[in-house]
Amino acid sequence: MSSILTELGLQPVINATGPWTKMGNSTLSDGVITAMNDAARAYLPIDELQDIASRAIAEATGAEAGYATPGASAGLTLAVAACIAGEDPVRIKSLPHIAAPPHTVVMFRQHRGYYDFALRATGAHLRLVDASVADPLQRLAAAIDDDVACVFYDCTGLPYKDHSGGPSLDQVVRVAHERGVRVVADGSMAVPPAENLRALVATGADAVAFTASKAMQGPAASGFVACRDDLLRSMALQHQDLDVLAATTGAGDPLNRYMGLGRSLKVGKEQIAGMLVALDEYGQRDHAGDQAAWRGALEVIEGAVRDIDGVSRRWLISNEGRAPYLLIGFEGRLAGIRAEDISARLMAGAPRVFIAAHHDNTLWVGAESLDGGDAERVAGRLGEVMAAAARASG
């Protein structure tokens, strides 16, 4: 354990669910750490660093431009704010309390989730359309009027958030563009597969927010938006110091005494530098090898509970190259066991193991964050805790 962790009294955890924010996202490669250290020891103009990031993001995704953010959620807020305010300094200053349209975001009801506060933080009004009806695209088109700043589409693909059967992103883009409205997409959990970095942008979506802190193993507070050039300009105006507007608004303009909505979403030079290296390294990874390693680790862990009567097991494996999950549940004589109790016991023992308990009373086991030998250690702890719980249940 490093000296700072010893001083703080912190005991590291084996993360057997995946790169979740509550566990600090990911561990960093030597290359990412070196980049962050180099940036930390220098003063760097953020606008110049953002220009470099824009070119790198554009190259990686096929977008016109890109913008570094402190995570995908921040990227969604900035992108929606850009759709609402554009480059109008008065509208930029007014956010999030803006009365004049366009200030509405249209989205499918089924795409609402834990994180759409990122949209509402701009002051946007949400207008919901049912994707399960017979003619969802016609309903979507009818919902778009002069009040609408953009359409939002959630393409995260989380296993517990199934959008199958609803309109695809490219269909939504076509309808929105026909109505003269932009599309902002959430791609935060759509990688892996790596191909989605380009595939989502290729649909024509005007802005796609990605996280760099999960599969790409970038700094915890890092992400980016792949976007149109004009949205990049608006995001920069709302994110960086607004005194850059002095030349066009006049030194006496009260705008110069305020910062934009994005001021609280600042991204540091260290995060940008680390994100750029992580993005480059991710493009060079053996993604097929990753998938094989993850499945192998989950098979080891599954073996620890396979013979316990009353334990159910279900695999979530996507043909699209998403990370696999093993779901462990309880039935029969073990139906009274609570997943959250098992999760707590795993965290309380040694070694400490994190396996997330889902609201459907299952344990979600993932292998993206496991290192060499971790699968065996997790299997040992899980088997021990589950066997004890089974004995206590009679």
C-alpha cells in the first residue's frame, strides 16, 4: 500500500463489478500517469490544450471537433447548453434561468434515467415521447416545435436499461434534422465496443458525450464531447473564462463580470493530458483479448458458487462487444438472502471485495477492473461468504 493510503487509513478494494464512479473509476496506466505528472508541473493555456484535444477527439471519432470535459455528464450539460444558447452572450449569461425559447429538450420516456439531471441543470424543459407506441418517430416529429433546442438520445446500452425495439439513433437524427433540430447523444456507457467511438458520430448526431474514465482508463474526472464546430465554440464560451468575450461585447458589458454555466465544470490540464493519452492507448488495445480475459475471469468466479444450492447464475453477454457480466441471484431455500448484505460482507472482510448489489436482489460481477490473480481472490472471498450465508439459512 502506498504511503499516502497508509497515512489516510485507506485499504484498497478489489473491484469485481467494473469501472464505477463510486470505486474511483479505473486505475491508470504508466503513460497516463506520466502525462498527468508532466502537465501538473507546467502552466499551460487551457484554450491551446483544448485545441489539441479537439483535433485528437475528431481523429478518434470522425467528428468535426471535440471538447474535453470532466466526464460525460458534464459533456451533456455543456452540449445541451450550447444548443440552447449558441454563441449569444445574453443567452449564455441567462442560463439556467432562460425564458425565451428554444429551451426544451425532447426525449423518449424510456430514455429517462439516473443521469438526466445533466440536461435539466441547463434550465431545459423536458418533453417526453413514448417510444413504445406504434409510430414513435411520427410522435417524435410532432413533438418538435420552435420551443425545442435539441433532441436527446440515450445510447448507453446498460444491461438493465433495454431500449431494444425503439427507434435507433440514426432514425432519430434523420427526424430531428428534418425538423431543423440538433441531436445530443449520451455515449457514456456505449464503449466498449471501441467501434462505437466512430459509429455513434457516424449517425450524424451533433454531439456525443463519452467518458474517458471507464473502459479507456483515463483520469477519474475526464471525458469528451465529439461535436460540430459551432457547438464546440459555444461550449468553450460557457466553460472557459468569459472575459474572452470582451473584444466583442465591450469592456463595460456586465457579461464580463460573470462566468458561464460551465464554470463549475472546469477540467484541469492534468485531466486533459491524461485523457489524450488514454484515448490513444485505448485505440491500440487488443479488444478481442480483453473480452476473452474478462470471460475467463468470470468463469473462475462463477465456479465458486456453482455448487451452492439456491444460488442462481445468469450471464449478460452482448454480441456487440460490450463487457460481459455475471448476475448472481438467490432462490429456493436462499430466497431470503439480500444481495446488499452479501455485498457488505465482502467489503468488510480481507481482502476487501466490491461486488455491486442491484435493486433486483442480484450481485453484478464484472471483470473489467480485475488485475492478475484478482479473479481467484474474488472467487475465494465470494465462495466463503456465500457458503456462510447458505449455512445460516439452514
